[in-house]
Amino acid sequence: MTRASSRRPGPPTRTERGIPEATVARLPVYLRALTALSDGGIATASSEDLATAAGVNSAKLRKDLSYLGSYGTRGVGYDVEYLRYQIAREIGVTQDWAVVIVGIGNLGHALANYSGFGTRGFRIVALLDADPNLVGERIGDMEVRDFAELEAIVEADRVSIGVITTPAGPAQEVCDRLVAAGVTSILNFAPVVLSVPDGVDIRKVDLSIELQILAYHEQRKSGEAALPQVPELPAMNGLTDLPSVGGGVGA
């Protein structure tokens, strides 16, 4: 998953507290690793154990956690439950965030059926689509509502996060409507880069790009180019073997 918008990229940015954006992007990974350790009955973990569970090196993990404060004990490690709570609080998932999903195609259906949002601090308050054939359809315990209701829903439920799962064509219009309604964070699954004003955070998820990156690494591992090889030219025994192309120098 990448951050994308039409704004010109600048130097690495930091949050108001001074945490680098790259570190912020890894905090949810640490939270997931800590949750897995906790579920496994592990009460304390060394930086090496936690780094292995998160898929990063221990030096990077210690540097990242240093921005949050001093939560480890030398020779003992980290209290898993306490560190999990501190990271959850830092990234804001100890509170309830209202989310709308716009575009209830195959991907929208899949996200609507995902049960993990609620346990991670996200409450899906509405499924929206402009297709009258989809409006009124029930997905789980929710009913697809008309996209025309967006502004009223955002105001009533104090929605701060919008998820766009539309095709590329209408995605910018949907984004503009979300922003105008007061949504300040957007997760974009549409295969297009969206323009947003300052003060609005947008993250883009493009599965095809991720697959292409994996294809690159697979190609490197195999040591062979994915493109077809250029066929060898036939051997030529002197200029008389060259085919005539009509005319030549001095002709």
C-alpha cells in the first residue's frame, strides 16, 4: 500500500509529534505482530523477537519505538500488552472511527463482508453506490444506500474516513464529494491517482502494481528476462549473402 495524490512530493515528512511518516507506516505492522504474540500467550518479547514477528530488523524497530517513548527494559524486553496498547493509542485505534465505503462492486462487497474492521477501531457506517440496481441490496446486516445520501450520512455519523472502490472514471468525483462533505482521510482502491487539497490524507492501494513488483523480483530470482529472446541472425559469408534492398550508395 502507497501514499498517492497529485501534490508534489517533498522531503520525508513527520507528524505533529515528530514521528517520521515511514515509522508511522510501520506502527500498524508492529501492532499486528504484538497482537499475534499476545494471542499466543507471550507476555514479554525482546526487540529481536518482535522484529522477527514484524519482518524488520531489530535496529529499525528500536529506532521506531524510540519515537514513542521508552517502553522496553534492558535484559527483559518489551511488555507485549503494554506496548500494544501504547502503539494502538498512538495510531488512534483505541477510539471508534466511522467509515463509509463508496462503490459496492466485487471489491466493495469483499470489504463490506470483512469482519476485522470492528476489532481494529473502524466502524463501517454506510455502503454507498449510485447504481439503482445495487441500492437496497443487503450485505450482512447492512443495506446499500444511495450515494446521494453521502453528505447527510457524513454529518450524522461524523465520518472521517472514506474508502473508494469505484472504477477509475468516477473516482475523482467521488473523492471531491467526500472531501466537500467533510471527510479528511481517504483510502483509494480505484486505479487512478486522485487530487486532494491540503489537509486531506489519501492512501492508494493498487493490487496490480504490487503484483508487478513481485513479478520483477521473480524475474530477478530466475535470472532470466521475461521478454522473449531476440532470434539469432543467420550466418553471413560475405557481402554477397546480404539480401538486396534496392539501391545503394552511388546508385
